[in-house]
Amino acid sequence: MSWHGIQTVARLELRQRIRASRWAIVLGIWFAVIALVTVLSYWAMHDPQVDSGASMYDIVIFFVLGLGMLVVPSLTATSINGDREHGVLATLQTTLLTSADIVLGKLVAAWAIAGAFLATALPFLVWAWLEGGISLGRILLSLLVLLLVLAVVCAIGLMFSTLTARPVSSAVLTYLAMGVLVFGTVIGFGLTAFLVTQEETVSVYGIPDDWWEKNPSSIAPPPPGTEPMEPVAPLEPTRADCTTFDRRTTVAHTERIWWMLPLNPFVVVADAAPSKPPTQEEMYAGFTPMRWISAGAREARRGATDEIRQECNIGTNFQESPDPLADAAQREPVWPYGLGFLLVSGVGATLIANRRLHTPIRRLPNGTRIA
Amino acid sequence: MLTQGEPRGIEVAGVRRAFGNVLAVDDISLTARPGEVTALIGPNGSGKTTLLLMLASLLVPDRGTIRIDGHDPVTQPTLVRARIGWMPDGFGTWDALTVREVLETIAAAYRIPPDQARARVSELLQTVHLADLADRRARVLSRGQKQRLGLARALINDPGVLLLDEPASGLDPRSRIELRDVLRSLAAEGKTVLVSSHILTELQEVADRAVIVARGRTIETQQLDGDLVGAALASWRIDSLDPERLQGWLTERSVPARRVGGGLTEVEAAGEENAARLLADLVRDGIRVTAFTPSQGALESAYLAATEDRQ
């Protein structure tokens, strides 16, 4: 393995891509779609009272990742077996290039193209930044995580292209793997959630459930025939009525199954740099899908705790947050686990691809041609 | 470049390779010497391409040993790859690249410095007569032109051992003659050239020896020199104005003969000496012979004899 070898393969790949495929058209469509989404979200969210940057940032990143997951697998999913079919792989294998040169060269080339796709989204992220409400650091961090996630997607595609003889099957397998990561994790989480949900006794600090029974006067109408002296003010519990008591209720122990969520690339990217929750003065949450994903995953990780539930939401000093998920931003992040898992998978996929490209070949899978 | 005393050429001993339950190469042994063109001939599916894949360090033999200039392609693939030029059967190219770029990419893969590579590529494009197509996309090349590009690709690292799989297929007559000259001059430079082909007449003119394989086995190794042509049992075709008399004459003297199409008669004679005598006798006895030609080359005869049991 050498940098020279990797460079030779990467340059060859890039040259072919740029000339052969309708790459300019794809990039153009990509740019147009992101532009459209950004403009629409700006239009929908724009409000002089609110920093709409957070919403725009969330929507753009969400879309870039979604589209990336669709486009990027196609960069590598047929890379090796396609070359085999065209009879050009063996041409490289009989030179001084090693299998690692070929694998990494193809990976670098695909990653560079994925990077080019990301780069076209940059102007819109800059726009979101100018709108305010999102820091440059967050944008850079999520771009870095996006780049890493897309590299992993490239590596997985490359691995499948070495595992099957026909490009069609490896493309299907790659998209299937993406489907498992994106939808499978969520479905798996949803289906196992009922397994960890049970009836439990929890401690609550708030107005006891039987408070209303114990204070019947508050709801009892005046006895018939008597004229009320003055209108009876309906009796309301006050903060002084809050006590700690036990309650039987269903509890979902998502802390046992939360680990499925960060395997999802969307959760990783969303949780790496979520936009700040809106301040209380704003009273307006905006449309921020990535922050919701992040908050949901963090809440799931926290799951059910032994802490006393605070339900004493009475009185003047209580003000409801405009965003019920605002607290989640303070919780422990989940993305390092997910990113770690994805990177390990990516490295594993690359190693498998490298192994499958090793020549001379001892065992040849059915239907594979060498040259 | 090569140190003194280093073994050169190709040595294959008892090589076997199966794909699943299909035995592609059963037991092939051969020697190809430097300075010679060795022909590998055999029917379709006799294991020629598989053997060349093993020689090209792409496939591990199940059994047996291979030495390329003394190196084992299984344990020392890099040393072997630096020494070989392999031209596959059905050479694929990167369609989007120009002819020159294809060769320059291969040169880079052999770590030839760019300026040296440029000179080498121009030189090779002249050799294979593709200089005028150098800046066209490889996609537009015809099959024969692609074959010539494949030959240039195999020569780019100035290999000491050439492995050519059906290099003449798809070539026009002029290109074939040129290929022959290229192969001869490579052998004259002291390189080891192993060519697999079906075009026997072609090979007979270029090859120094022929290895005949069938059903994955080496059937025989034939030295292709004057002695073979002079002594081998060969068929001769006779055209005569007196076909009936000719037939009777041959039967009388129990010369092995048979009628072939177009009123021609085919006889077998061991060596040119006997053939000449037969012709002299026919003319002496007043049989009007209008044509007397060898129907097969010596290599063809040897090939047909060796692969007779194909059915």
C-alpha cells in the first residue's frame, strides 16, 4: 500500500466518473433540490421576531443527509464487480498496485465526490448561519460528522461490490443495508419498546390523584333552594397541596433499548450538533426535525429513572417551556456511540473488501470472473 | 537488470486447478525459455486461460508449482508482477479514458515516473500502430484495435516474461503479421513469450515450440523446427484430371487416401521426402496432376493428432 498507488486508482476513478456519468446533471439536480428546500423553509419560517436560522439549518442538514444516503451508495455499490464485468479489474491487479491501493483509491474517490455533494450544500448552510440562531461551530461539527457518515456509506457499498458477482445484487444489498440503518433501527426500537414497558410504582411530587375527592366542596354545587351568599370561587389546589406520593403507571424502560437509535445515521448527525432549543421569550419552537431526533434519542437513553417525577406545575412562577423537548439538550449525547459504531463498521467493511480483492485468489465465489 | 545466475523463463510443474467441481486444469507442466516463443494450443475449454491466470498471479493453483523467472506467483506476487506482461483474452478498457490515458494509468500503476511513462507510451503506440488514435476514447476502438492496445498495455513495464492469451483474435491480416514481427523481436531481445492461440498456421511461423493441452492436461510438447516439417506425418491434397485413375493407382499401392470435396484426394505422407517421391511416381505413371499441396501445416497435423480423442 502506498499513497502513490491510492492516488493512481483515485485519479482513474474520478476521471471516469466525471467523464462517463451524467455527474454534472446529478449535481445540478441536487443543488436545485436543496435550494428549493432551503428557500421554502426560509419562506415558511421567516419571522423578524425569531432567528429562523435554526430551522433552516435543521432542514438543510436533514435533506443533505437524506439525499446523500440515496446518492452516495451508488458511487461504490457497483465499483468492484462492475470493474470485473468490464474486465478492467484484473488489469490493475496484475500491476504493482496492491489490493489495499485499489480499495482505498476507490474509497477516496467516492468520498471526494460525496464531499463535492456536501460542498454544494454549503451556501445554504451559510445562509442559515446568517439568519442567526445557529453557531458556526455547530455547522462545522455536523458537516464533519456528515462527511464521516458518508465515508462509512461508501465503504459499505464497496464491501458489497466485492461480495457479489453481479452489480445489481450489490446495489440492492447496499440500499438494503442503508434501509436497515435508517428504518430498521427505528422499527426495531418501536417494536421492542413494548417489551420493556411495564406497570410500575413511581414516586410523584405533585397534587395527589385523590385531592379532588378529598375537597368535594370545590366542585359540589350549592344545595338547592339556598341562595348563595356570594359566588363560590372554585377551589383550586395550590403549591402547598403538592406532596410526594406513589402511583402505579406504565413505564417504558427505553434505557435498555436506546442503543438501537444511535446506529441510525440520522440520529448520529442530528445529535452531534443539535440547534439550541428556543429561549422562553421566543415562545416558538420552529420546525427543527434534527433537534427533535436528537432530543428523542437522548430522552430514550435516559429512559425511566428513579427520580421523583415533578408534576407540581401550579402557580405563577411556573411557565411552560415552548418546547417540551428543551430539557433534552442538557442530557447526555448519544452520537459518540453511533459514530463509533458506524466508523467500526466502515473500517470492517474496508478490511473485508481488501481481503476479497487479494490476489492470487484461492477460493473463487460462484459466478465471479477474474478477468 | 537481472542478476547473473537468476533462473529465467516459465516453469510449470504438475499444476492443477478446479472451480468447484469443474476441473479446469488437471495436470499441466511446461517450460518456456527466454529468447523463445512458446505456443500454448488446445481446444476450447482445455484450461489455457486458467493456466495463464495462474501464471499472471491472479489465481492460486490447487496443486503443483509455478516459477516465473524463479519466483513463485503465490508467495512473491509483487516480484512476479514486476516481471510479467499479461494480455488477457478480451481486454477491457476504461471507456471514458483516451488510449494514451489508459496506458499512462497503467504506467503509473507500475510506478513508472510520469516523464518516462509519456515517452514509453508514445513509443508503444507507434509499435502497435495506434498513434493516430492516441487521443480518442478507448470506447471507440474496434476489437482488433483494442487487442493492440492490450498488447501495448502488456509491454508497458518492459516485462521479461509475456503471457498473451489469444492475442491474434480480432486482428486484421496486416495486424497479425505485425503481431508476429513484434513477438519475434521480443523473443530476439531475450524475453520469454508464451502465446495461447487457435490460429495454428500463424503460430507455426512464430513459435519455437508448441505445448499442446487438452482436457486440462499437457498432451505433448512439440519442437517447431525444420525437422518437424521434414518428418511429420502430413496430409497432401492432390487435384488431378484423372480422378478415377488416381484413385485406382493409390489403392493398388495401398497409399492411405480418401476423397475430399471438390474432386480432391487427400493422401498422407510421412515427411516432405516421401511426398516428393509420391508426386514423382504419379507423374511418371502418366497421371495428370494439376495441384499437389500440403493440406495442413505440421503444427496443425500435430494438434489434430494430439486432440483426436476430443469426442
